[in-house]
Amino acid sequence: MFIYEFAALAAALTWAMTGLISAGPAAHLGAIAFNRVRMAMVFVMLAAYATVTGTWQTIGTDQLPAILASGFIGIFLGDTALFLTMNRMGPRRTAILFSLNAPMSVLLGWLFLGEYLPPSALIGALLTFAGVVLAIAYGKRRSQLHHWENVKGPLWAGILLGLAAALAQSIGSLIARPVMETGVDPVAVSALRVGTAALGLTLLMRLPLQRFQAANPLTWKVTSIVALSGLLGMGVGMTLILFALSGGEVGIVSTLSATTPALQLPLLWWRTKEVPAPGAWAGAILVIVGCALIFNG
């Protein structure tokens, strides 16, 4: 009965792991170069699977504009902004900011898809937002020294990038929802969306601007980590989300997938050997409570 909701939660777990895996390579290559390599690898993986299984034929030509638009907005713009945020604010703050795609999706689903928005869902969305604010403002103790807790550049710039990433993800999900309801194959759709992003990033890096070029050379070690990041985050995680969207409501699916910040805290504790601050836990708990209210609404 809850297979679509479980798929959304599974996606959240893969993204929690992906955030930690991606932090090093994204800083090494720069957000745009990292994302280009990642998207190209994932496209090859997904396209090969769709070709072998013959699922390309599930997609109609009339559905291509929506799929490509969803990929451009949700992945090309959204993921690029996401990794720009990560390079500035670290994986924890990035994940908590990205969770705002939940209340954004609830509102967009209500405005454009006519999805019912009960009072409990509205309260849940507000609690999610409060959790994000709490985790950003009070999510670090002074004793925490790991470089992932440092903010590079103005805080407001990182927050704006995180909000842009969340909004792009929400709009991408909104565009993809009607297509997924028709029974198209999630892997084939993911391949087209990721391919759109890879093409856009490739063209972007051809511009004669230093900010769009790789910060450091691509090594075999970095390549292997990028491949793992792409397989988990885009190959597994995004396909799970598209499957969830094929039968679940945009707001609920996006909210459950927004539990990533809560799932990431124990992983951060294990990885950095530093106990997350009380504000980080409290913010994550508020996000979970917000998810529960929307899910039970």
C-alpha cells in the first residue's frame, strides 16, 4: 500500500549517503565540472539499461518536451545550484536547505495540480521550514572543527543557492508528475532527464569563462568516487523518486524524500567523529514531524 512512500524514503537515504560521498570530489573539481562528469556517467548507465530492457518505447514523442524541461530545470539548474551550495556550506547545511523543496512542492502541487492540502499538511510544511531555519542558525557547536562545518563566502549567497536548488527540484517534479502517471519507465525518463543536464553542462563548460572550468585535473580516484556518487544519487535515488511520483502525490513524495537531513546526521557523526550540535538534531526532528503531518494528512 505504501510502496511509493517507501520508495521516496529510500531515495532520501541514498541522497544522504551521496552528500557525504560527493563533498570531496565536488570541492576538487568545482561544482560545474563535477556535475558534468557525474551526469555523463549516469546517463551512460541509465541509457544502457533502458536500451537493454527496451523501455525507451514506453515514452511517447509528445511527452519529450515535458521530460526535457523537467531535466533542464530539476537537474541541470537544480543539481548545479545544489553542488555550488555544498562547496560553500558543506553537506549538512546543503541537505537541510534542500529539504525546503518539500513545502515548495506542497504549495506547487496545490496551486497547479489541484492536490488537496489539508490543514495538517500546511502545519507540516511550516514545521519543515522552521526545522531548516533552526538547523542553519544553531546547527553548529563552536567545538566542531571539521571543514564541512565551515561557510565559504557570504552566508546569504549560500542560502540563496540552496533555495534555488530546492525550487528547481520542486518545479522539475511538478513537470514530471503528469508524465509519470502515464506508466512510462522511470529509468528511461531518468536517462533523458540526466542526458539533458549533461548536455547543458557540457555546453556551459565550453564558454570561455574560468568559473565554468574544472578547478583541478580529474584523477582515477576522483573519477571512481564521482561514478559511485552518480550511481547512488541519480541512478538509484532519482529513479526511486520518479517511481514514487508515478503513484504518489508530489507534496507527500517530496516531503518524505526531504528526510535526508535527518538520515544524514548519524552518517556525519560516523564520518567526522563529531557529534552534531543540538540545533542540528532539533531541526532534523522538526523536518521529520513536518513529514509525518503531511503524510498523515
